[in-house]
Amino acid sequence: MPQPPRTADEIRSSLDANRAEFALSVDRLRGEITRATDWRAQVERHRTQIVAGAALVGFVVGVRMLSRRRRRRAG
């Protein structure tokens, strides 16, 4: 059974409700993006992982430098 056509006031009311819901969604998204891109907060939350990663990178770089130095001396 088809629905009766909506009146202009019903359409306006629906549009206003949709605009308000959209504005709320945009505000929430803006907040989530701000939190996700706050590098200071990310560092604070993941300090242990960052320190471990930096230590691993330092170790790998150090090992590569030592192996190159040994190759140059041997060659």
C-alpha cells in the first residue's frame, strides 16, 4: 500500500532533523580525528612500544655499521 504524500511542513521538519543529525555526526568525527592525529597523546599512550622500537632500530643500525667496518678491515 503506497504511503500518502508528505506535506511541506513534514518535509521541512525531516530536513531540519537530518541537518541536526549530520551536524552532530560531523562534530563527533572531528573529535575522533583530533584524537587520532594528536601525536603527543599517541606517544604518551604507546611510550613502551616506541622506546622498544627505537632500541631495536638502534641495535640493527649498530650491527650493520659494525659488520661493514669488519668487511672493510678484512678486505
